[in-house]
Amino acid sequence: MTCFLKIKISAGLVVPAIALWLLAGCVTGTDVTRARHTPVVQKVPAGKGASVVRLADGRKGFVITEVCSINDALRKDFASAVAMLNDQDYVNAIDLLQKIIEQSPGVTAPYINIAIAYQHTGKAEQAEEHLKTALGIVPGHPVACNQYGLLYRRSGRFEEARKIYEKALKGFPEYYPAHRNLGILCDLYLNDPACALKHYEIYRQYKPEDSQVKMWIADLRSRLGTN
């Protein structure tokens, strides 16, 4: 069955990579880029049959739509792989996600999830390979970029991490986890407090309940003399 895979991310909503397919709506014979109560203000190609649309009516956010071929059995396998990731059963999750990728190679979520699993098993090279594939399907995919930035940071490639976060935020400035992680990178690894403060403050506009970031902002303002 050919269908449309739709991922919707609104301002302030953090969507874990492992949930992407589970949140997706798979439908046929309809225009899923036109979500109910969500006027489209921009629609741009995202590569290999995928597209990105922007929300309107005063809200910030976006919808990524991918064309895929899946069936109920494959969706159940994906749900099982997600459960394995949540249970930290990374080896079996990798085996199942590889099976899913072989059957539906044109969808980003399995590549992102298997990359997460590979990172947890210390296989950074394999993780990077799958993140590159996801970004080939949807260039600048914010969740893939966010994971790529974490991979770079953990391997000490700090400038590369900064570039990948900035790439994500150029295309998807409303993807707030990337603002938080770029702030951490600038704060703790790049000795760039001004950059850190900027991105922490952007993040906190939409996650004001994050008390940890609130403390980091206060500390940075004190250090920069901007209280």
C-alpha cells in the first residue's frame, strides 16, 4: 500500500525520534498536507517525494510529509522496535529496524531510530551512516540533524556539531530541542556564552517550565553582565 506519512511538529512540542512513525497518519486518496484547522502558508519540496509545509493562523510549526509503502505488519514491527528502544534493548531494535529499512527504504524514521540505537551501542560510524541517509531523504530534517549534532558532540567534533545544528535551525527555526542543544554546545564546549544565551532564551520562550534552562540563563547573564 502506498500512503502518505505525515509528521506534525508545532511550537513547543518535542517529538522524540522514536515516536515519529507512531504519530504519523497513514492515509490514501487525500491531501494530507492540508491538516484540519491548519492552513498552509508554505509548501516546499524536501527531496525524494517528501514535502514540508508551514503552519499559519498565528502558530509556529511545520508538517513533514513523506510518501511511503507500509502495511500493518510493518507498522507493528516498528511499534515493537520503539518498545525495544524504550526498554534499552538496542541490539534487537537494530535487527528489527534493519528489516524495516529493507522493506521501506524511503522513510526517515527507521534510519533515525537505528542511528539512536547504534549510538547507544557505541557504533558511531554506523549511526552517522544512517543519519546521512535520513538527511538524503529529507535534507535538513530537524530530528536527524539534532541527533547528528549529539553524535558530533560526543565524538569531540564540536564545530561540526555547531554547523549541523545551525543547518537544522535555518530550515526549522521552530524546532526548539535544537536550540537547547546548540546552547549547551556553545556553553560547555565552544566557550561562546553569547551564543549559548541566545539559544537558551529562544528555547525558553516555548518551554518556560524548564527550570534547568532558567538557571543556565541566569548564570550566563551574570557572567556576561547583562542582568
